[in-house]
Amino acid sequence: MLIRKVEAFLRKTGMPATKFGRLATHDPRFVFDLRNGRLPRTRMEHRVEHFMNTYRESMHDFQPSAS
């Protein structure tokens, strides 16, 4: 289920739900709507999953090295 993936992403990144919604879907209420039962279409699910994957990759690329 998408909401579980999103909630795990929010916990790991510390990103607020409204910021996630704005960045991933241009809808600040997206996560709140998911929590209230919203069922996004397949295309939207793919967009959200793509956002989470690319965000993780970009954060991994910018982690400071231990020197």
C-alpha cells in the first residue's frame, strides 16, 4: 500500500507531510488525503514512488564523507 511506503519515507527523512505532497504531487494535502482513504491512480502512485526513489538517491549522493 502506498500510504505505508510514504509514512516510512517521512519517518526516515523527517520530511513534513505537506512538503512531501508539494514536492511529489504539487498537492500539500496529498498525504493527509491518503491517511483519510484517498486511493490514487496508478500514474500518481508511480510518480510518488519515483519521487521517493530519486530523493533517496540524491540524499545518498550528498552525504558527507567521513574523513
